[in-house]
Amino acid sequence: MLDPRFKDALKELLAEGAETPFYAYDLGTIQAQAERLIAAFPGVRLFYAVKANPRLFLLRFLRERGFSAETVSLGEVFRSYRAGFLPDEVLLNGPVKPPRVLEALAEAGVPFLGVDSTADLLRIARRLPGARVLLRVNPDLPVSTHPHLATGKGESQFGMLPDAIPEAARKARELGLELMGLHLHLGSALEAPEDFEAGYRVIERLLEEVGPLPVVDLGGGFGLDLDLDALSPRVRAFKARAGEVWLEPGRFLVARAGVLVARVWGEKTTRRRYLLLDAGMSHFLRPALYGARPPVVPLYEGSEEGVFDLAGPACESTDVLARDVRLPVPKEGDALALLEAGAYGSSMASPYLDTPHPAEYAWDGERWLRIRERGRYPDLFAGERL
Ligand SMILES: Cc1ncc(COP(=O)(O)O)c(C=O)c1O
């Protein structure tokens, strides 16, 4: 669904000459999703997962609404600081933190650190003495989501298996780190409250073994239709076992707020009927990478309808953004919106095939703000030598 006012605003932006493809965000939707989270989880500290959409404007928007930032790279930490977050408002997770990263943090300000392995633990203790750390638990579970997103499975590379946690906790304390708590992130796009239960039980059991800790971080992964109120009592129950409960939502906050707008530059029929778009996998990778199929809304009128696959400009068989979409037959240059593109859209866009990054716009209900310029071709070669 596309809010009719937002749809009209998109048409106006196009009429003003905005160059496609571009990303556009409805700030009202982000605001509403933020309010839903805050209402469902009172007293819980919310860290926005920056990877979902790292635009500085959106980071500042969420900080102003009380969010902290969850990051997984040095670049994301720098970006969060640039947006105004303080080290006390940033958590750095991620499976590999080389010495160079830790040295840079010592200079820029040390955030909370998620410890992902023993190697991580020892290196952090050596380079950032006294740092505040959480131990990432690999709960060793099957999870019912796309296999790429199931980070809580025992086979995944993330975190430490439950059996290794008591020893890691002992070591963290012995090495003088400030052990803040345990961290769990089960996967992405989890739609049922029950999906979280088995992981939560692992954390409860571990807390009994390692003793009370100031924080339990239960990660992100909230699917767009997850019933937050059904999950809420279970999350808040952790407050009895730890001083603070933290969550790390990403997709839930921004996915439905964002669209990728593209124009149609042709139609052709092979054994299937295609519309040829000026947006593809370089701009929006999730369809190729995860098989995501975004809903599509035409921003044009037409009486005759057809069923189309939407192909991008890359010479790649995976460069199909949607399949079997019923649409009015477009004219050359008509525009359409790919929905649910606010999360892991812009952030995963790449310069593959020397493609400049699309421009990005935010709509505050009345006017458009250009929050990122379209990438420039000369910048694609910057830093290279002939
Ligand atoms: C550690 C961690 N926290 C939070 C998130 C955010 O997940 P989501 O956008 O599904 O809420 C991710 C996503 O990969 C993650 O790896």
C-alpha cells in the first residue's frame, strides 16, 4: 500500500524533473513505526540498526526520537557520530574487528562493543582496556526465515555457542572489560512472536549461569507484520533479570517508508513479457540477493492491463526486480514505485557496472527534502590511477 498523499507527492516530484531512479521516504511512516515500537516496548532502549538505511538525515531523525544506533562497521560508527550520536549511544557489533578498527575507536570515542568470538574478546581487552562489552550468543537454533537471514542458526558464523558463553564471561571479567550483558540476534524478517521464543529461553538459561548483568540485548529482526504487542510482555519480562533491555530494529522502522522510483523505457516479449526499467540490481540488490519481490505501484494511468516482469539494465539474469506484476500498460518514460524499499535498499546499492548511487528524497508531509545527491560519474573513478 502506498499512502495516497505520498503517491501524489511522488508524482509531483517527478513532474518537477527528479531524475530516476531515486529513493524516496515518507517520514510520517518512519515516525509512526518509531511510535509503535516505543509504545510496545516501554522502558526498553531502542538501537536503530544503521545498516537498514544509513542516511545521515534519517539517523538524526531517529536520534531526535530517542533512538541509539546499532552499527557493524567502523564506517557506520563514524557515520553515527557524524549524525550526532555520542559514543554512549552507539553499539558496534559485527564478527570481525581488526586492530586498525579498534585503534580508530580509541581515537574517535569507544562505543559499546558486541563481542563475537574469543579472538575479538582478547583483542578488545588488549587495545581498549575497560571497554563496555556484550557477548553475542549463537543460540544454535533453526529459524523459519530465508536461509540467508537466519543468523541464529548454529551453522552461522555469528556469536559464540551457548556452551562457550560462561567461559567468555569469566575471561571478559578477568581481563578487566566491563561486561554489560548478553546479545542475541536471531535473524531478519521474523513474522511470528513464537519465532523468538527458543532464542529467549537460551538467554534466560545463560543468565542463570553467568549471573545477573546490567543489559540484555535481544537484537532486531522484526518482520513488517509482526504483532509487537504479542511479543512485548516476553521482552519486558527480561527486565526482571537484567537492568536494561535493548532491541535493535532496522527493517521495521524504515522498510515501508521507502520506495524506489524508476521509469519504464521499453517493453519486450521473449518467452516472458518484460518492462525494461532504469533501476536494477545495482540500485536495489535484495531481489537478486534474497529473492525479495517488492510490491509495485504505477505512477501513471492506463486502461489496458498486462502482466509483466520488471527487468533492470544489468547484463545479468538475476537483474529482475519483480515478476508477474499486473500493471496498466505503460508508455515510454512512465514511472512506477517499488515498495518496501526503505530498508536494505539504498544501503546495499553498489556501483556495480559503474552505476552512480541514486538520489534520495524525504517527504515531511508537505515538502520534499533532497537528503542525498545523485552520485556523479567522475566520482566512480576517483582514487584510481591510470
Ligand atoms: C546484529 C544485528 N542487529 C540488528 C539487525 C537488524 O535487523 P532487522 O533490520 O531485520 O531488524 C541486524 C540485521 O542484520 C543485525 O545483524
